[in-house]
Amino acid sequence: MTDKKTLLLAQIFITFMMALSMSGIMSLLQLGATAQWLTIWPRQFIIAWPVAFVLTMVISRLGFALAHRITASRNA
């Protein structure tokens, strides 16, 4: 199992990259590649990153539990 510091740092990196890419993609789809999109995207990211981080702190436990359960049943 990975140590807690590494897991926390990975959560920070993963949520940063996912919030950046998803907020960019979703706002790009909504607004198109315009100056307005470039103005709105950073604000959307600033909102999305902390939300993503908090949610993954809860949801990742469920995801790991499910993954362990599925792989353990297949290996048995």
C-alpha cells in the first residue's frame, strides 16, 4: 500500500489535472474557442479544483474498496 503522503500528493496532482482539463473542455464545448471562454475557464477551474479534491477524498475510498473487492474475488 502507498504511504499517506504520497496518496495525498497524488490526489492533489490528479484533481488539479482533471479539474483543469474538464473545466476547460466543458466550458469550451459550451462557449466555443472565444475570448469569453479564455476569461471564464480560469474561474471555473478555481471552483472545480477544491470541489474535485474534497470529492475524491471521499469517493476514492469507495473506488479502492470496489476495486479490491472485484480483484480479490477474481483472484480467489
